[in-house]
Amino acid sequence: MSTSFLEEWGAQLEKAEALVLATDPAEIAELEAQFGLSQLIAVAHIIESTDWGVETFPQFQNGAGAFGDRLEALRTHWDNWKRA
């Protein structure tokens, strides 16, 4: 993998993290507009494209599960994500 690919992936991951942590609808809308990324995609990005997400949430792979359940599970395990 090239450095630019890894840098871009890391930048997208930082945006995804901000969207996962946002709880205020106005803040979520602002971040989505700023990043060009929805909260739904942000959740999927962390759950389905990180080793930690795949290992921690096998039940949510390939888009399985309701968005609210996926978001809540991710927030519940957030401290583990930051240690990974």
C-alpha cells in the first residue's frame, strides 16, 4: 500500500470517528456536510473496514443489523477501539 493511500484511509477514519461520537442532530448534519460522509457510512467504515471492527462485531458485517444497533454497539465499545 502506498503512503498516500494509508494517509487518506487514516483521514477518513478520523472523520468517521467524529461522526460516531456526534450526538446532536445539528452537529451530525454539519459534520456530514463538511466531510461528505454520512454517519451511517462512518459506522460501517469502522465496523467493516478495520480489523478491530471485524473481530469485535462479526454480527454486523456486510451491513447486517439496524443502524441504531450498530451505532450503539460501537459507542459502547469505544474505549476498546481507542486502545486498539
